[in-house]
Amino acid sequence: MKNLINRPVRVLASASLLMSGLGLLAAGSVSAAHADPSYTATARPYICVGSDTIQDLFNAYSGVEPSVGPEPIGLPYLAPNYYPIMHAAASSTAKNPDSQMMSFDALDPHLPAPTNNTETITPIINGVTFDRPNGSGDGRAALEAAIDGGTFSRSTQPGTPEPTKGEVDCARASSSSGTAQTTVSTASNQMSGMPFASDAIGYAYHCGTAADCTALAQLPSAVFETLYGSGAAGGGSGVISAGTNGWTGSAPLLGCAIQLGSGTQKTFLQQIAKVSGGPVIAVSGSSTVQTNLSSTGGSQCTGLEENNLSSFLVNGPGGSFTNASTADWVEPTSIGNDSAQHNGVAVNRSGQSGEVFFATNGGFSSGDGIAGVQDAWWTTLQAAATPGTTMQIALKPSVGETLSINPGGGDAESVTVASTTAASSGVYTVTLQSPGLLNSHAKGETVEDLSVGPALAASLTGATWSADDAYEGTQFGGWLFVFVNSAEINGSAFTDNQGLADMFYSPLATGGTAVICQSPFTTEAATFGFDTHLPDNGISGEQNGTCGDVEFSGATS
């Protein structure tokens, strides 16, 4: 398989080039395209849009990161790094043999922190100009419109809806969608998602008072449930008073929300709801969270770009909330994306002059930090457990962890985990170490994982940050996906577009393994801070995965 051609493909599309007749991009897209990928008319690539979590990695898959062009003002300079280009098989019978993927960033790659989200792109020569998809949800929505002939406009600050049919081939996503199944639908209007790596989701924080820094670095899920929850357990305003609702700090704790289309935000809320044991947080979309935080008395901190923690400092601690200057602040964040910025393989948007969250290859600024949610997970028995060595619960504990059965009850006891296997979607059979269960327990009784979550902070020290496999696999981890048109990777339709299967879908890829699942692209994923394994993390549909195999078919935006 011809995968490796070392040449840059992301070139500066200046106004002079656009008007010179070289055929790089339509002249009408001068303000829209900037230095996004460009190509000649004889080599139409697969166009990918969506998540900003993995946009830098997909730029590398396209040949170079950062984009060649003007550096964002106020950010640490990073010279372009060139990478092997991801290609479909040259010998394929596809309509696009030897084709490559080109990825358009969620926001203009040459602005540090845009003040609005009104940008457009023109990805295909002489094609349609439409809203720049910003986030996993936007990427899937643009792809969905490209499949069924509908129109697309972004989820936040939408412009004029435009048809994208034939304009988008794949969507980057840091969240799952649709129905979990491994059978690819052949319906012409459906999408299928293939996982290729994992990310850890933690939270960024800023201490308004030095005394609260320790408390901020060890927050349980109950605190986030209160900040973002729309149910009885939390007001959901993004504000917790000092010393209440599990918050032990001396100043108010305020929560920020990522922009509406963020897959990282959606996955984080799903995990919080899972840990809390109920659908406390509206996770079908983040609009409820955004509304609650923007209401009177709320934190007033929404719509942040997750790959720019400097904007978190500007819009959080420097925001409009009455107690902004003395409050403590938190925001969900992608550990992989932050690691790539810190390690100097992606532009450090968190190192903006005057608001540096962390330095490239260096430490955090005073009062700033990133941590993983520390928690004792609890769930309920999915089947009655009699004295013995196994039980079924909707929780995946690690080997050696201690579980408390019905704590406080007359038949309470503690057991130690020997192994776990997936029994069904979201349910695990847990094998216990001897002597196992001594008491009988009814279905629905409480099981608590008394272990404290892995210390993610240990991975975020020194000159190079690394992925934390344990954290990603057992608690707040999530798979990363590429979504494509189901019909184009299955059945008779795929024979017209073998290249798309070669790139992302292992069962029909030339050679039997999708290019994205092969070296050197797996190495690049690790370089950009992501775990190249697909750990069983307890999310429905994210168990026992294989890179390049469909996990979500019939997906929606």
C-alpha cells in the first residue's frame, strides 16, 4: 500500500495566488480559506471537518502542522513540522486512487482566539462556501447534509444555511453518536463511525485564591454534577458557594462550558451522568448547560474553544461574573490536545501572551493547572448476587480495586476485583478474589468503587506530557472517531470509492487494515497526545474496540 509520500500539501493561499489562475482555490474564498489545505484541480482529496480536539493531528495526517502561513499573533512561534501523508492505496479501483485526506480546522488556524465564530470555508475548487464546521457535532451535521442533500449551518452563530452535498467526505469527532452496532448500514443517508485512538478528559482550573489550589486539583464528580447538572442534585448555574455541595474551597467555584458543538464537552457530561448514577445532566446536546450558565446568577462563561486555555483565563477569571476576580474556575478539557500543545508539536494556543496557561515544554502559570476527576464510582447490581465469586454491575473497576456492596446496610461487605469482562452494552461481569461474596445481595443494591481515580497530574509534569492509559480506560476516557457515509464503505457503493475504505475502514481496506490504523500514523497519534489503544472505558458502544471497525452506524449529528 502506498502510504508514505513526504511532501508538504498545506500551502499559503494568499490573495495573489488565488487570483493568479494557478487553480488552488476559488477566488471568492480569499477571506474564507486563509491557509487551510489547498490542492490542484487534478487531485481532489477527501475533505474532513469537525472536532478541534483532533484537528492538529489531522493536519499532520495531511502533511504538515502547523499550517504554512502567518503565525497567530501573540502565540509562541512553531515552525511547520512535516509528516508522512496519509494516502489511499495507489492500486485501488477507486474513483480517487492514491488520494489523500485534507482536514479543515474548526477555526481559522492563524488566529489565536477569534472573537466570533462567523468563518466560512470553500473546501472544493469552485464549490460551495459554507459555515466552517466547529466541533464534532458540526462536523457530523455537515457530513450528514453532504450525504442527504440538505443544508448546513454551524451550531453557534449560524450563518446562511448552505447545501454541502458532495463537499464533505469525513467528520472528525471526539464523541460518539447514533446507535452502537457493528453492522454497517447501507442506507444512503446514514453515517458510520470508526474509532482510531482514545483521549482522556480532565478539567482545567484557575485558583482565585492560593489557599484553594489544593482543593481545585482534587474535585469529585459530584462537584461537576452541581455545576452543570439540570436535575434535582444540582442547580446547573455553573456556580457553587464556598463550602457547599462537595466544594471545600473558601471562594465561589465557577464552571465554564466549551462551545456548543464540542464532542469533548458532550462526552464529559455523559461520564459525569454515568458516575452520578442517573441522567442528571442533559447530554443530548450542550444547549441546556449553555443556557443555565448564561442565566442570571450563572457563571456567564460559555462558548469557549477547548484547544485554547488562554481564552479560558480571559473569559473565566477575567469574565463578567460579579466575583470573577476572587472566584475559582474550572472547564472540561482534552488532555491529548493540551499535551500536543505543551509538547511543541501543535501551536500552543494556551500560551498566548499575557494569558499563558502553560509554557511549551514547561510548567503551568501560577494558580493554573489540569487535573483528572477524582471519584469513588458507584452503580447498582444488574443481577442478584448470591454468595460466590462473580456479580454483574454497570461499572468497570480495575483489577485489585475494592468494591463496597450496599455500604451501611445489614449485608454490607467489601470485595476485591480479580477481573472484569463485558457482559453486554455497559454491563460487566466482575470476578472477585477469594473468598468473594459472603452475603447475598438483591438486584439494584449499591456497589461502590472505593479506589480514588488515577493521579492524572503525574502525566502532566516535566518537559513532555504523556497519555495516561489507566485514566483513559477506567474513568474519564473517550474514543476518537472518523465518521463517513455508510454507503461509501459498504455494499456495492464502496466499489466506486474504495479509497475511503482504504483510509478508515479496515474490513474492506486494501490489505485488511485501514491506513489510519497503521504505522506511522499510529505513531503520529501518540505524538499528538492520544492513546493508540481503545480501552474498554464503560461507555455504551465503546467496549472491546478495534481500530477501523464500525462502532456506530446509523449515526446522527
